[in-house]
Amino acid sequence: MNIVNEFAKKYKIPTISGSVGTETGTWGPIYDTNNLYHPIDIENNDMSIKGSNASTNSIISSFIAFEVMLYITNLYEDYLFYKEKILNFKTLFMEVN
């Protein structure tokens, strides 16, 4: 993640992050010249992998594709491009940070 985003920042290429676990999936924010990426301290971050499955991966990848389409076309200027979205697969509750 850090390597890709540092390269993208250097060459001014927008990026978006996403992740999927067994209970939640996240996507966003978009990083560009308006929202610069700040490297994550991987050594002090609990990023243990517990698993995911094809259906939840498809859901989050669809949300990422939708957000990228909105970003590229600039259809919604007030969309929350620079916020992280978290979807709980059990409750279907979505949180925006």
C-alpha cells in the first residue's frame, strides 16, 4: 500500500484503497492532489488477515468501481470521495469516517 501510493503521489495519479474481511469491508478515501496519502506505520498496526470470501469481495469491488466512475466523470461534486466507508456485512450498516 505504501509503495503504490508513494509512486502515485509522485506522478500525481489518483488512487483508492479497499479491504475486505469476514465481517466488514472498507473502501476509500481517494488520494489525489486534494487529499495526499500519508504512509501507514505497518510495524505498529494490527493488520492481521482473518479471511474474506468471493461475495463480499465482489460487493466492495463494486463500490470501489462506482466511486471511481463518479470521481472520473465528476457527476457529483459533493460526494464523499475523501472519506473512508465501512460496510458491516452482518448488519448492513455503513459508517463513513
